[in-house]
Amino acid sequence: MTRQMLMDNVYLTHIPSDKFKTSYFSAQMAAPLRAGTAGRNALLVNVLGRGTARLPDMAALGRELDMLYGARLGPQLRRMGENQVFGFTASCVEDRFLPPGEALLEKTAELMGDMFCAPALQEGRLRRDYADSERANLIDEIHSIVNDKRVYAARRLLEEMCAGEPYAVRLLGSAEDMERITLEELDAHYRSMLPQGRLELFYCGSAPEERVAGAFAGAFARLPREGLLEPAPTTRRPVRPEPLVVTEEMDVSQGKLGMGFRTQCPDVPANLMLDAMFGGTSTSKLFLNVREKLSLCYYAGSSYHRLKGLVTVSSGIECGNYDRAVAEITAQLEALKAGDWEDWELQGARSSLLNSLRSIEDSAGALEDFIMGQTISGAGDTIEGLMKDISSVTGEQIQAAAQALELDTIYFLKGKEA
């Protein structure tokens, strides 16, 4: 893997690989996640994805992709730490599987460049009909989040836990903010973001680096560069003196319990192992004890938010079991703090993590997501390096990581009848 700067604040990551039949492309801008711009960035990337000056609508764009042997291209929006990453991903058939003389790399790169630099315009601005249509779609998507109570509760836990921090900002912004975005504001935002944003380009395939760099350099030659908007470092906050408890009522039959913990432990491999043993795998303490043995939860699992130093627990419970569930989840963490586990628990967690890391290399998209996360955060870990570190994590390291984990916030979504 290599990474080079093509122009000011534009970087290309090249991963040579001949294990896939398709080449994978990514062109993504990274900007700090802020309440005032989250909705605009989400709307912008969807509007840009509707067409280009040369291919002004979805029908023309679809015909072009068909001519490129069924190439795929679409918008993407992600949260990485306290940054919003948005742009386009594409894939096309590798040249070695095409008839002689056919080459898709340059054509696909050019199409991605057009998405950013030559969008479909109307009277010199982004198209109003596209903006209105995509705004309505995003507002529907924002409103639909509450329909999946499991996802909704996990999001609400982070919003309460990280209130006042960028990490609490919703990736799509709020429905109210989305409704207020005018075409003039969106167009001005586009013309401001285009020259300032950090652009990360990614390619995974068999083409040599020189050819890929040339293709992307040509495709984005029109990209203005007039300043530097760097990704924001993700900050950590100390744990609250007393845990915050937030209860919300809805018409639900199954309660959703979320518990958020903070840590200042810098040992990432040990924290990954701790999370896997706590609730991140099917051999974890939450799964085997709280769910299977005690039947207190319909589901129970944990997630490690590495950049923020958070571990969050998500579970579905009978509303009347709230106190017992909180006590038992806490008890499982206390067992880890005391070093109370069997060797098979440790080895099962280690095996699960190593298999997950190995599987990343089986998907160009997963590989891009991992590398993009490392790049935006500045962490710089490699898959091989993480696997080596996880393989050597000791029980003492895991126990120390557990002892650094402290309860910060409890969020409970309960039924009104409860």
C-alpha cells in the first residue's frame, strides 16, 4: 500500500491487488462533523449524485454505467470519529477480463471527477428539482430512524452521553435543519466546500500506481484548491462524577436499555479484547450470562468506540427487569475488572477479533473503510499490526483496561404502560 499527495490536500491511497475481478474506487471529502453543516453535506452529496453536466440525469448516468460493462457508482456518507466523510464509491471490471483495447479505469475516474467538479446545473446553480427531491428523501429517512427502536435507542444514548460534543451530532442533521436549507445556501456551501475540503482518493486493483495517479490527477484537475479544511481530531471527555440516567417513554412492548462507559486507557488492543469478552461476541459475558443463562435480555451486546474511548451496551429487556438488567450488566464488567474469566473466554474473544480482521482483506469496500478510518483519525494502524498486537494481549492488560472503564450514562426507552 502507498499513499501520495496528488495536489494540495488531495491524497491517493493505492492498494495493488489481483484477487478481485473488479477495481474499487473511492473519492471522499472529510470535514469536521458540526450541527450547522451535517445536513448540508448529506444533502449535497445526494444532489451531486443525481447527474453531471455531461450526464444530467439518472437515466443518462445509468446508460453510461451500462456502457462501462455494468460499472457501479453511488454516493456514500459516513461518520468517522468526529468527522463527516462524504463522496462517491465506484467499481468496474478489471481490464484483464475485458476485450483487447478496452480500459475502464480512466473512464470511471473521470466520471467520479465529474460528480464533484462538473455537476448538473440549472441557471448556473445546483438543480432545484434535485435538491427538493433529495431533501424530501432525507427528511423521510431522518423520521424513519425512530421506527427501528434498537437503532434509535443506541443513537439516543450517544446523544445524551456526548451532549455538547460533535460526536452527538446526527450524521444527517435534524429534519428541521434539512427543511430550512435553501437552494442558495446549498449552492454556496458546495462552492465553499469544493476548494477547501480534504479529498481522499482510494484505489484497489491490479493497475500500477502511476496509471492510477494519472487517471485521478486528470479527473480532478479542475478541482479548485483555495484553503485547507482538515479533519478534526476526536476529543475525549472525562467520566461524569455520577452517572446520568435518562428515561424516555414510547409505545413499545420491549424496553431498550443502553449503558455508556468511558475509558482513558490508551491500550487499543486490550480495549478491543475487553469489548469482545464483555459483549462483542457470542462467547461474551453479556451474551452467555445475561442473555442465555439469566434470560434477562432479548439481546445484549457491546461496541467499542475507539476514537472516543467509549464502550456502549445495547440490550432489549422486559421493562420490569430494568433494575436486574442494570445490576447484572454491571456485575459482568466487575468480573472482568477482577480478572474472573475462563481461558476459553479469552481465547474465543481473540479468535473472533482475528477472524474479523482477516475478513477485511476479503472485501475491497471493507478494506477502504478500514484504511479511511485510520487515515482520517491519524491512527496509522495496519491490519497486520493490529492482528499481531491482539495475538499478544495478556490477561493483565485486559484486566487493566476493564478497571479503567467507568459508567457514564444510562438510557432507557420504556413502554408507557410500564
